[in-house]
Amino acid sequence: MSECVVIADDLTGGNATGVLLKKMKYKAHTVINLAAIEPSQLAECDCVIYPTNSRGLTSEVAYDKVYEACAALATEGTTLYSHRIDSTLRGNLGSETDAMLDYLGEDYIAICAPCFPATGRIVCGGYMLVDGVPLHKTNIAIDPKTPVKISEVAELFRQQSKYGVVSVRLKELMHGKHYLADIINSNVEQGNRIICFDCISQEDLDLIADACITSKKKIVAVDPGVFTTTLARKLIVPKDQQVDSRILAVVGSVNPNAKVQMENLWLAQRTHRVMVVTKRLLESEAARKHEIERVIKEVLIGCNKRQVTTVVGDGIYPENRIDFRPYMDLLQCSMDEVSCIINDSFAEIAYEVFKKESSFRAMYTSGGDITVSVCDRFNTAGLRLRDEVLPLAAYGKFLGGEFDGVHLITKGGSQGGPDAINLCITYLKEKLYI
């Protein structure tokens, strides 16, 4: 049977969630007629979506429809349950969530994370904002069928649910998944069964999902689809992907845009950061070798604490940028040859890290010259190009060689907005189901 069951309050929203799941390579079916569906048809999909079309109905009728849907679709083999709600909180949020909790039993709690970053829906300070505007000040407040008059997410649930509701604010997310897991467990002990989280980004949703898993509670995800997809990626991992996976980001660009993008990544995601002192790569062969070994050692010592490790040249900061001319005289070589020494050193670091730690299965490289050096050192015949992550950022896999199949995203150092590298790393996480 399906490992993921999504009960949506309308068809279009259910389909939208199904498409998000499909993008993650899950087989997703939308069931429109429960009476007509064959068990064999459900068995062949990973995720089943059932729309109750109950958004505009009375809370009592909506409760019954969701309860009946749970009774028809819930199985012992289901890993993830989701209540797909409207991205602007219209409809019977509370009664429908109650129905799922009532059917599934006292062991289950509801985690509401209604952030949808791509559409400008975020929750901050307990309030939903749509493109920066409080929900009750948008046209949703005058919706003819299901108007929403307040913006506070937890309060909407309190008005509609019979269960205890609590809100977890953005400042709590600063302390990591174990801290949040303790908050979840503490709130459950206090009798709350619906926990609403502030969330403004995909990274927040990843953190909340990790906290849910760490808490060991049985969860019903309540959201417009993105949180459900995030949980599915972490809970329902294809058998061929069930391995420990890490990402290495190699950035040698000194373009000012690269600095902005790296700082954005470091703020958005928890990473293990190692800086390369670039001038040491040029002072002498012994100094170069020592610096390479130092960086490799730092990466290997700290990588088990984070899923993403960044190896970044210190020239990303203007005060550390070096003048190549003295080194051209010292080494009796051209500027291109000096640049090549630096690029090859970064490539050597990446190669040795992948060789010594098999959990590294994906890499991000910034700058065309470093990418060429990396491909040369890994002795790959080429790249199996798969997708455009964003303009001028390409995703593919190594073609042949010792590390055939390693995931790779390449991007020019000057290209993209402030969140470009962050988006690339998040893309790789999705590919690796982490």
C-alpha cells in the first residue's frame, strides 16, 4: 500500500501536492472515487492523494468526510499522513485536522507548517504573511465562500479545533532540531495535539521535519504541500538511496557576488565550514602540500556533524585577495599557470575528501576553472547533464571514472542572486533525499 496518504480539502490543492511529490520521483495517484479504486492500483503508488472537496462545507460535514477518507486509506504500512490545507488558511482547518487525529488515535499529533516560500506565503511571529502583507489584509479576507478574518495561524486552529493548540516562534528555530524536538515533546506532555510553527524558508521546513523525526512522535503534517514533501523526502527514501549522504561545496571564486551567496548559504543552512588560505598554495610546494593536507583533515574531522561541508578560498574576502605578480616571479610562470595551481589544489582537496569519506555523494563547484580542474582530477569522461537548477547553474552526474554517478552542480561565480548557492545546495539535498 501507499507509504504516504494525503487528504486534501480540494482537488486542485491535492493535485498540486501530488506534483510536488512527483518531482521527488515518488509515484503519486489522486483518487477521485474511492469506491472505484482497486487495491492493486493503490499498491503501485508511493503516495495517494484524496480530495474531500470540503473547504466550503460545514465543519461537521467536513469532519465526516475526512474521517471516512482516513478509514478508507489508512494502513499499517503508511509512513506519513498529511492534511493538505489551503495556502491561505481557508476552510475547515480545525475540524478536518481533528478528524484525522481522531481516526489515527491518541499517539498522533498534528504539526502545522503552512509556509509556501515559492508563492510568498510565510509565517512569522505566529502570523501568516502573503508577499509581506498580513493575511487578513489581503483579498482572502473578502473571499465570498471562505473568508479569513485573522492572520494568526494558531488562533485559527483554536477557533475550529477541540484540541490544545500551541505556536512555536521563529526564535526557537535558531537552536536546532534537538531543541525543537524537546519543544514538541514538552507541548505534547502538556496536552497539546496541534503545534503550529513559524516558517519562512525551505531551510526552516527542513529543520522542522528533522525535529519531528528526532522527537519520535507520530505526525500528521498539516500544510499546503511543501512541508509534506519535505517530510516524505526524509521518511520515504527509495531503497537505492538509503545510504548516508553528504554534499561538498568547493568555491574558489573571488567575485563579490560569491561572497554574498556564500554568506547567504551559511546563514540559511547549518554547514561545516573550512577556509583555504590561498597564498599558502603559492608560497612553495611544501606549503601547498601542507595547506591541502590541513584542509582535508579539517573536512574529515568535522563532516560527520553536518550534511553540507563548504571549502572556500579566503580570497572571498577582499582583504585576503592576493596579487599574482610576486608569485609569477617567484614561480617563474604565467598568470594562467598561477591560477591553475590554485584550481588544481582545490580539485585535489575535493578528490581526497571523496576518496577518504564515501558518504560524500554530491558536489557544488563555483567557477568554470575550478570545475574543469575537479573534472580532470576525478578523471571523469564528462557529465550526464540532467537539469537547469537556475539560469547558468547546471545539474548533472559524473560520466565514468572512479566516481561515476556523483551528483554535481556547476555555476559561474558571478552568476545568480544572493540565494543562488543556497538554492543549489537545497536542490542537491532533494536529489540525495536528505
